[in-house]
Amino acid sequence: MKIAVVTGASSGIGREFARQIPQLYRHLDELWVVARRTERLKELEKDAPLPVRIFDGDLRRDYIYERLQKELDRQNAEIRMLVNAAGYGKTGRFEEIPLEDQLGMIDLNCRSLTKMTGICLPHLRKGSRIVNIASAAAFSPQPGFAVYAAGKSYVYRLSMALREELKGKGILVTAVCPGPVETEFFQISGELPGKLKTAFRQGVSEVVRQALKDAAKGKPVSVYGNTMKAARICGKILPDPLLASLMKRTNQIR
């Protein structure tokens, strides 16, 4: 059985991946979707052009991984694409955000992605793809978005390292690094300060379409839009203290 696995599939970027993947991978047998909101996943199932298998539950709890691993083994599934899209962020000064939320970001954005990758890896074959949703926030320190950006930097660096480790097996890894995207993300994170970030907000369908094209071509990084590409270049050439100072001003942190 050839499948694609998408986490965070109930909304935002994950949901859009679940919608667009069947258009690119036309020989999949099933689409496996993972998220907390069961009703959202059932709505996705109704519109999908191929069978959808639902794994509803919290990725910060172990039981959902046990369910998934048992089903992968039972079906002897071959994962053609794994999309790690589950995640959330909180804006504000570190001291103002509840510690529970800070640790929750690390658990979901970093630990869960790592665990899902480890569970799925034995079922990936030559030509399979891993797509990890990082962020343009990974390119620099982000006062006012500190833990989220640090976590996405982890995702970005992990993706680059895994890519080299898995290249010999013909498994390619792409880190997707969008800027602000028009999704429900900001209902949880809070609106980002600064007019620039509002002005450069991107459409989710375009970001995912570009990411799938880049993953199909085997690119290591997918960045949509010239502004975010420029941000990536700045992240490479400017020293971190200067980047942190610039982002403090952009994020209007005093």
C-alpha cells in the first residue's frame, strides 16, 4: 500500500497539503491524516479523491503514535510522502507567555516532528519525500517570537542533516520556510506586530503548491516569494546579534 502521511491536517498548511498531494501523486492508495479535530478530518475525507484514513488525537500524547505505528506495520505501508505540518506559535515577550505554552511549542513543533519522522522512516523507500514545515522565522533570532523561531530553526537544521543522511537511500528531505501565511495560525499565536508582516502575508494554496513542486524536484529548501528569499539571504550574511536587533524593532519589542 502506497500512502502519504500528513500531520496537522485539520487546518492551515497541513490541510492544504492533504488537498493538493493527490493532484501530484496520482498512484497513492490512501491518504493518512493526523490531527486533533475529528470533524475537520471527516470533512477532508468527504472531498478527497482517494481513501482517507483518520488518526485523530493529540501529537503531544503517545497513544496516537502507537496507533499509527501498528497500522503502518499491519498494512506494510510504503510512505511516498511524509508531511510534518503540525505546530503552533505564541507571540510576545518570553516572560509574558505562560511557560506551559512555551513548552507546548517545543513539544509539538520539535519533539512530535522528530518522533513522527522516526516512526515513519522505516516505511520510506527510494523516491520517498519528507517535507518538514519550518518557517522563515528559522532564519534569524526573533525577539517577541523567541521559542517559536528557535523551534523552527531546529526543524530547519534537522531537515538539512537528515537530507544528507538519507540521500544515499534515495529519500529526500525538504524544509518549507514560508513567511506569514493566511491561516488560522494567528488565531492562536496572536497577530504579529508591525505593518510589514501584515503586508507580506502569503496565500496558503500558493505556498503549498510551491512546496510540492520543490519537493518533487528534490530541493532542500522551499521559500515562497522574493521577500522571504531575501530574508533567507540576510540570515546567512548578517551576524545574529544584528539580526536579533533588527527583528526586535520589526516585532516592536521594547
